[in-house]
Amino acid sequence: HGLRVPQDVAIASIDNIDVAAMIRPALTTVNVPKRQLGQLAIQSLQSQKTFSNDSPVSMVIPTELIIRDSCGSKKLTDS
């Protein structure tokens, strides 16, 4: 369609895979701490086994927004 990144459209992703910083334009992404996510999942499963209540559980895992060129970050810093 002739769209250009980031001039016409901004792109962002989730997971911060290694290649995100290597491609051009570099991909803006959200870094999710996978190890911490896995540990919390295991803890949740273990607590469900120990405490067999059906009440919902909410967990917050801190993430990090990594701003790179695919979102127009150069435009933001040029002004």
C-alpha cells in the first residue's frame, strides 16, 4: 500500500525479541519479564493446589516500554 514506517504508520510489538533492535527501522516493543511471568504462574498453580478456593487472582507484572525508531521516536526528539 506504499505506507512507510514510521513516517506514515507507527508499529510496536510485545515481547522484545532479539531481532527487534536489529531490523530497520528498529522495532518499538514492550519488554515482558518472561522468567518472572513463569515463576508467578507456577506459584499460582501451587497455591490453587494448596488452597482450593475458586476466587479470582490478579497479578501485576511490571513491563518496560522500549521506544525505538518504528514509532517515530526521532520525530519526537527532533522538536
